[in-house]
Amino acid sequence: MIGRLTTPDPSELQQVEVTEDGLVVWFNNEPKTHGEVVDGSVALLFEAQGKAQQGQLKLNDRSVNWRVRLSGGGLLLTAVAARPLQGDWAGSEVDDRWRLEIHLREQ
């Protein structure tokens, strides 16, 4: 019983929303996150559970493909485009959930 009180629920990806300049990713609680820009693509690894999904967004009228897939360390979200991307991300707690905003821009 005490273990259940001190051990948080595993983080789970609940939703991915496309915004004007990137993505908003929702979790049930804050996951451990590691992100970097690799060869012009933005990659974020979340220590979380969830389902694979993919989509596309427009950035300066150009297509950016994004994908969430299962990896050995959890969930890997990548964003790639024909031109190199840069990205910033920041998270905050909203209504007992974790909201991570990912803002993308061309290099």
C-alpha cells in the first residue's frame, strides 16, 4: 500500500496536437525527457508508454513530418522536413496533466 503512494503512475502519452509552429504533446504526468537536434531533425525521447502515431504539419507553408514510435527507452518523437529544423520545447502542468510544447523553426 505504501509503495503505491510513493511510486507515481507510469507516464503515458495521451494526445498529440498540431499547432501553428509545432506540436503539443500531452501526458498523464511528467515523463523523463531527453531531446536534441540531430542532422536537422528534432528528436525527443520520453520515458513513457503510448501508441505509435504519425502526422504532418505546415511550417512556413512547407511540410514537416512527425512520428511517435516505440523504442527501447520509451517513446521517440521525431520531426523531419526537407530543410533542416531547429526546435525548442518546454513543459508545464495543466489540469493535472503534463503539457509539452514543441516549437519548430527552419535553420
